Amino acid sequence: MRLLSPLEARVLGVLVEKQHTVPDTYPMSLNALLGGCNQKTARSPVIEATDADVLAALDGLKGLSLVFEGSSSRVVKFEHNTARVLQVPSQAVALLAVLMLRGPQTAAELRLNSERLHRFADISSVEGFLDELANKATPMVVKLPRAAGEREARWAHLLCGEVTLPAGRVAASDDGVSIGELAALRAEQTRLAAEVADLRQLVHRMARELGIDPQAPHAV
């Protein structure tokens, strides 16, 4: 599945949220969706989308089968198909929705903010579902490096692509390593791995030329 635009993620998050918080108005009309997208509370960032913006986002989501139109009303209404398309349980859908609506949050914040969508028994339960989402073949969430001065790391969704931390926000891992340092270490690790692979191929080629089995215990 392609990456979502920020507004597509907002629309999808609103549909999941309102399905649980105001079930009487779900599926949702365009007007109700617009209000949910532009809501001033429980949203980060706060936006000012138009009808045309939301319709365009809905068209994109329909193309991915994440949203479809209901047929039980004279007014066109929309509902989501998130769990089936993403192949994740309802608990994971709740966490993704809160992340799409409110931005990066700690596991404790996610447990609190998702209570009306799904009531998690404890923080470890939230972390369990987050770990599952992070370890999928195509990860859907990522645990961000802990920011300087913060006690807990935040989680963010990846449905719109890699997460860019706000300018000026200094982040550190549990060992106090900055994001830049981590990136440099990963790049060096990649370079060294490639160098080792080249050396291994060279050794195997030389061993074959000498008539030595490169897999034998005495082989280098």
C-alpha cells in the first residue's frame, strides 16, 4: 500500500474515532467528517481543511479500499475498512487512529487517549500491540529516540512515511546518543558489512583457486 497523505491519515483517524465515540452518526457524512478533521481539540496539528480537500482525501482512501461509501442513507456517508486492509486487530487500529489524530505519544498517553476506542488493561498491553506493529514486514509505527529531558520515548505512525522531528527538538536514545550520531553509526555499520562481504568473496575465490574448500573448518 502506498503512503497516505497527512489529510488522508486525518480522515481515516476521524472515521475510526467517531465510529466509537459517536456511533449514532456513523457512517459519517462529508460535513461531519470535515468537522472532525478541523476539530480544535484532540488534534495535532490543528488544520483548516475544505470540503474539496476532504473529498480528495476520501477519493484517495477509496482507491486503497480503506474507505467506502455507505448505501443506507439519502446522504452519502463514509465508513472505514482499516482492520481488514491493514490486516491488524481492532486494538492496533485504535492505537493507529490516535497516533494519526494526535501525533507522537508515549505508551501511557496512548493508553489514556485511546480509552474510548479500546480500553487497554495496562501500559504493557499497549506496548505489546505497538511492538507488533513495529515488527511487521512493513512497519506501521516506530519508537522515536527519547528526547532530552523526557523520561519516556514517544511512538509515531509510519502510514505517511518516515517521521521528521520538529526543528530544534533534541532527541537522544536511552544512552544519550543523538539522532545524528545514530544515523552515522548505522551508515558506518552498513559500510563495514559491505566491506566484510567483499572480503569474504575474495577469500572464497582465492580458496577455490588453491583447491581449498572455503567451507572446511580449516578455511579462513
